[in-house]
Amino acid sequence: MQISEMSFEDAMAELERVVAALEKGDVPLEQSIALYERGAALKAHCADKLKAAEEKVEMIRAQEGRAVGTAPAEGL
């Protein structure tokens, strides 16, 4: 599956598998390099997903306490 199509949870699970394989240390050098590159891409994807989620939360917080779609009352 393409990293760009992964959910945050799927990307994190794969990143954990990549880290475990690298920590185990029994993969050939070329495969280790490929795993490291994939891990870096997965980490960046997860960071982007988290940033997008944080921005959504901030938008919601900015709207709290403010009535959306209403006009001020006359005479106030």
C-alpha cells in the first residue's frame, strides 16, 4: 500500500514493524537501507497526519463560545 493512502494507525503499525526489524539487526545492508528509507517516509506521513489533526482541533477551539451562523441582536 502506498504510504500516502495509509491511515495514521496503519502507518504507525508499519513503522513499528520497520523499527523492530532494524533493531533485530539480522537484515542485509541493502534491505536495512530500504527499511530505513521507508521508516523515514512513514514517520513523515504520521507527523503530517498529526499536524492536520491538531489544526482541526485548534479550529474547533477557536469556534467555541462563538455562535456560528447567527447575527447580533438589534439594539445591543
